[in-house]
Amino acid sequence: MHLHIFIGGAKMKQCNFIFKNKTKSVLKLSALSLSLFLGLAGCGAQNSSSNSNSSSSKTNDKIIQAVGAENEYADVIKQIGGDYVSVTAIMSDVGTDPHSYESNTQDSEAVSKATLIVENGLGYDDFMDKLESSSSNSNRTVIDVAKSLNYGDDTKNPHLWYKPDTMPKVAKLIAENLESQLPDKKDYFESNLSKFNDSLKAFNDDLKQIQDSYAKTGIAVTEPVSDYLLEAANLDIKTPWDYQASVMNNTDPSPQNVKIQEDLLKNKQVKVFLYNQQAVDDSITALLQLAKDNNIPIVGVYETMPPNHTYQTWMQAEAESIIRALKDGISTEKIS
Ligand SMILES: [Zn+2]
């Protein structure tokens, strides 16, 4: 028997996530402290429930230890595994740029215990390979999303979770692994998998609305973060790829491409300007001002799943921000 007290989806999930404190501004720190407090409050209640149930030591044996290198993958493991998984998310801080993440001791502890790991691959989370090889475990399955879904090493855009068909495939792989670890819970995992797939409907409906009403509409971006979603919605990304790749890799875009990007905004050749909330420097700030000066609505997108969201509600919130921008010219810089 596994005793489970429901406190509320978001708080429960935060309990199992590692909190990181890498942000610099006081404002961000206080927001982080608040979420840490909420997370601990939830964990306290959860711990007391397991303490009161400590007589059955077998309970703990049935919990699968899992790691998601990114919190969106951790979220989906939790949604499929439910009561039978304890999940740690390695990258979960929207206040940092995931492309420059460095792992720590807590991460290596979580990896050493895990029998299921989901990581993105394509160089996005190379630190995982080091953590895994420093603690080998013959019972561990690593799902490298890029490899599992047959993306070649030459795939230029690593943000695979933005492609609408990625996460249903990953969820299926997660369910298969959990079923191999706990065969008698197969029906439970399958039922959670169905619920997960059903709950993507609102997001897919939003994509269809964009396809139906705004096909081939020109948009500009700073980085390829949400490009897979934009392509699936049949929007026309006017920003040159080389510009996007430079910004993603923290190198300077060429002056020619900078001019093209600025002209897209100055000449109102695009209907929306999307930027990466997690990577804003002076040049991006200047472009945001240029978009505002030209009445082009702005949409902020995230690489890391924002607090109080599931993967599905996050994707839905971004798609609906794009719809608001296209339909009513309204900006949505932050998802909360
Ligand atoms: Zn990125």
C-alpha cells in the first residue's frame, strides 16, 4: 500500500525537484525563496504522511527513482509514473540560460540513484554523460530523446520538446520503461499515458487555430527556442537561421544579419516578435524597444518549464500568447 496525500499538483511536483539558487537579482531571489518555501511546505506535509506509514518498509522499495535532465521531461515522468516515481529535475530554473548549465553534487547524487533518466541530447545536456559515467548502474535506462526519436547529430535546433509530436513519443517510452520496472502497475501507467495524451488536445487545437487563420504570417525571433512550434503552426520565421544560432551560442551575429533583423521590425515585415526570456542582453533589449516603437506585439518564450505549469499548460500558454499577438496585437512577455 502506498499512502498518498494530495496537496495540489504544482506543490507536490516541486517537492521532488532540486532548487537552485543561481540567480543574481534580489527580485529573482525573493521569488525563488517564496517558491522554495511553498515547495518545502508541500514536502513537509508529504513527509509526515510517509512517516506515519513507516511501518511498511516495502512501500519505499516500490518507488522508482528517476531524473529528467530538463524539468519538462521530469514533469512528464511524474505525470506517467504518479505515485510510483520520485523524480528529480536537474535544470529547473527559468532565471538561467540552460546552454551554460554546470552540474553540481546534488545532481550527481540524483543520477547515481536513478533507474530511469530522460535527457534531451544533441549537446544540450552533455553534463549528463559525465554524471552517468561517473556512477555506472546496470539497472539504469537512459532515454536520450534525440537518439530515441532518430534525430541525427547534425540536427541544428536542440529544443525538441517544442515539436508537438515529441512529448507524446517520449511519454510512451517512459511508460514502457516504468512498466518494465513495475509490471504489475502496467494498467496504472497506461491510464496515465492516455490522460497525458488527451490533455494535449487544447494545445493542438491552438496550433490548428493558428494554421487555419494565420498560415505563412511573418514573425521574427531571437533564438530557435520555439521554432519547432512556430513551424508546426505554419508561421513564417523571417529571422535568418545564422542570426538565431549566433544568439543561441552566445556569439555575435554578423552585421548583415543584424540589419536584416532590425529591418524586419522597422519596416513592420513581421506580425510578432518572439524572444527568449532566459537570454536577454543589451542587443535583445534594444530589439524589444524597436518592436515596441513599431507597435509589433512581443511574446516571451521559455526554454525551461516555468513554475506552476505542466508541460501541456506551458505549451498551451505559449500558443495562446501567439494567438493574442496575431489576433489583437497584445504582447505577453511573461507566462505566469
Ligand atoms: Zn536554447
